[in-house]
Amino acid sequence: MLAIDGDLPRFACPDWWSKLQAGQTPIADVPLNKTKAAKALAFFNRLRLPDVPGKPALADACGEWFKEILCAFLASEDPETKQRLVWELLCMVPKKNSKTTYVAALGLTALYMEEAPNRQMLIVAPSQNISERCFSQAQLMIENDPKLVEIFKVQEHLKSITRHKTGTQLDVKTFDTSIVTGEIPVLTIVDELHELGKVSKAVRVMQQIRGGGITKQRGQVLMITTQSDEPPAGIWRTELDKARAIRDGKGGSSPIMLPVLYEFPVELQRNKDYWSDKRNWHCVLPNLNLSIDPQALVDDYENNGKVSKETEQVWTSQHLNIEIGIGLGGDGWSGALHWADCIDEKLTGLDALLRRSEVCTIGVDWGGADDLAALYVLGREIGSKRWLGWGRAWARSTVFEQRKSIAPRLKQFEHDQDLVIAKSGEEQATMAAEICQKVFDAGLLPEQAGIGLDSAGVALLVDALEAKGLAQPLVTAVMQGWKLQTAISSVPLKLEDRRFVHGDQSIMSWSVGNAKQTLKGSNYVVTKEVSGAAKIDMLMALFNAAMLMFQNPEASGVSVYETRGIRMA
């Protein structure tokens, strides 16, 4: 049925946009085991939609696009070696295209197809509501078919479905850092992957899930998601970039991930006249006229999506997969592409950074009562001269009232201990000054230009620093705007070569993903205009610290860590 073009790298799909315009699936040709594909499709087609009038079978109610995904994922086969080709698949498709229902059906199909005994399969959802809906759909599909009731054992309290014949079970779980314990799953489906870009430990969990990829009993991973309602960050940024590179023929000669991305080309995402034309929406909505009512979608856009620039960005990201930071004229900071690849898991906090550093600089970006205050410490590593990064932010309780759209995210940062809720501006300043004093007492700050401040609104902090004996010339103002050009342009180069590594802090990934980079005259500047209430305070603090580190400073004294003999090379 399908064959790989020998002139193209595996899974490359250079005509993906032509396919979307023609109403076809934007997927590379993948050779299939026809017998296995037919078996998978026959089982999938008999499943019924449990929450639609008449409970139609998927044979009639499911779009052909998802059936192609099903066959490619479950039945790919190299014609020569007879080995599976598709070990991972990333599908990005807008909301309301029946992702969760189809995922439940695919999970059941995979469970039915798996002949190995006593294996584990997972469907991972980002929230309890989504995981409960996914399990409910699978459970009801079984209950609506007497034959399937005999094949599967359903344990509702455990959200688990077991095939009687093999003992292999499919568990539906809400994402947690401990979801993978013991045996590596033979198949994992991750629903709404973009939400994991907001979770600091997601990279580590995905590495656990993928651990089976280097064993004889390999594990498959299917990721399905809408675009993020914020600039892509964390693992979502990494996986999306990887998928695009593979699709465009730049992902190496033999990738294991098959990309299926329903999105407009970048130049058209920037062209509002094009994507706001309803006649073009069909290109990225494969379930139009199935699960999506075209007129209802138009009405929602006109009455809700267009209320403001911010709501329009969010609406188009969810319903048209317009990437925030590209659509509506935005461009992300160039360093965001490499941020997730520069995590150093040993940088667990400030103490770890100080032990490994020969000199440090500190950057501060201060905020008012309705804003964040941020501090970032850069260390130059002993021996390697790499940069090491760690930061902390503060907010007052008024921020949660003033910035309700980001309040849940801020609560998560507080839980991660990367954000501290302070009672007053004075308390914020005192805590920031204590961190500065700790670095100073370690002998790691230079005599001059070791603590760099944006001069706006820092009176309380300056007072707190002076109370600890930290003043000019150690404390200095860092010029802002286009004068940060060196940091804006050079930090990405250090990230690209992993000459700058950082702790895995979700607040920093968020800040990096929120930044918009624009060219003004001959200089780049970074602003937060790309995403409304989103914040970039931590990134600006990093830039301030970087401007001081670029001066090649030397530490003023001997570190207390060195005198105790516990420094790390």
C-alpha cells in the first residue's frame, strides 16, 4: 500500500502543506504489514462512539485521517527486515477533533493486538478530568459490545482494562512524576503533550517511559495534542521542533518518530488575512463536519475569540494550531529553541551552583505590587568555564488578583519552590538581599559589577543590599532595551553548544517561552508582548547577570566551599 521514497530521509513529508490543502493526512508514506493493519482496522472500526446519538461505529464516525495514524502506528514494517519502523508518533491536531475518544479506541485496539503476556500499557492524561473521560470512553465502548465484554476485564476503581487472554493491561493515569514504576510500558499514549511543557519534571518522566527503547522489549510512544495556549516550552518545545525537523527532512536518516502535524506554514501563521479566512480552516481541521460543526466554530470565533488580542491568540492556538510567538506577528527568543536541551539535573539549587563555580554574577529584575520580582545567579564553572544558572522569583498576594489568567501557573511555581509569596515589598527585598549575601560570603562575587540591577523601582532592594554592606561598585545598574543586545544574541549561542546549563526550573522555562524577540534598527530587543499577561522577569534577570559575566570577572575572595574542601570540578 505505502512505500518510502528512497530519495527522502525516513518519515520526511515535504508535500505536507499540499496534502493539507487537498484534505489529506500530512503524513509520510509508511510501509505496512497489511495483515496486521487489516486486523487493527477491523477491530477499531467495530468500536462505537458511546456519547453520540445512535452510537455509530467508528467505521462510519471516525475520520480517515486517524485510521491512517492507527495503521501506521500499529502496523508499520520494514519490507526487508520485517521490523517495526514507527516507534514514536506525534500528532498535533486542534481541539474538538475527538482526540481523547480516538485515543481511547486506539488504546483498546493496541491492547487487543498485543500477544505478549502480562505486559503494561499506559494512557497518560495531563489532568484527572481528561483521564477520567478517556477511561470512561474506553469502558463504554466495551460495554456497548457484548463480545468485547468477554475479551476485556474492566476495573473502574483502578482505571485499568485487562485482556483476559494475555493478562496485558491498559492503565489510564493522570500525569505524575511516579507514573512509571517497575516495568517499562510496551505502549504509552500521552494525551495533550503540550501541557507537560509546563511541568518541570516532564523530561525525566518521558525518559523513563522511553527507557524501553534501548531494550529488546522496546516500547512505543504515541503523543497527541493541540498546540499550546502559551509559547511552546519544555518538553513540548523539544518534541515539536523534533517533529518539524523530521517532517521537513532534517531529522537524520532513520528517525523513529512519525510526525503528523495539522498546522499552517509559518509564513501563513503570520498572515492574519489568510488564517482568519474561514474558507482556509478546513486545512487543519480533519474532523470538520464530523465532531466539529463549521457554523458553531465560526460563531465561537466571532463572539469569543475576537474579544481581545490575548483571547484571539489563545483561541487560534487551540482551534487552528497557530503557535503563540508566530501568529499575530510574534517571534520567540532564539534561545528558547535550546533551553530544554541544556538541563543539568545536578544543579538542584543555589548551593550546587556555588560548589561548582569559580566566580558568580547576579542579575535582578524588580517588579511592583502586581508584578514578579526576579533574581538570577550565573556561575562560571571551575575548569570547563561553562555557565551555570539558577534563579528565584517573588510575588505578593496581590498578583493573584491582578493576574488571574496566570494565577494557577504561579501556584505551581510556588509549589516547585521557585516562586516565594512575600507579604510586602520589604520582605521581597530582604530575601533577595540574603541570596546576594550568600554568594558574597562564598567569595564568589567580583569586587566590582557583581550584582546588576534594572534601575527601575529598585529602591527597596538597594536599601536591603546596603544594610548588608553590598553597595557600589559591587552593585551596578545594567542598561536596558537595545543595550542588552549582547546578552539577547550571545546567550542562545552558549545554549546551542551547551556552554550554558541550568537547573530544571519550570518558572524559567515559562519565562523563556514567553519572550518575544524583535529587530529594532540593527539591534534585537526582547519584550513580553507576545502573550498578554505572561511574564519574562526571570529571563530579564538572566540577561542582567549575563551582561556582567561577559566582562570576564574574577572572584574577589576564596570561597568558603573551597576552604571546606567540597568544591566540585
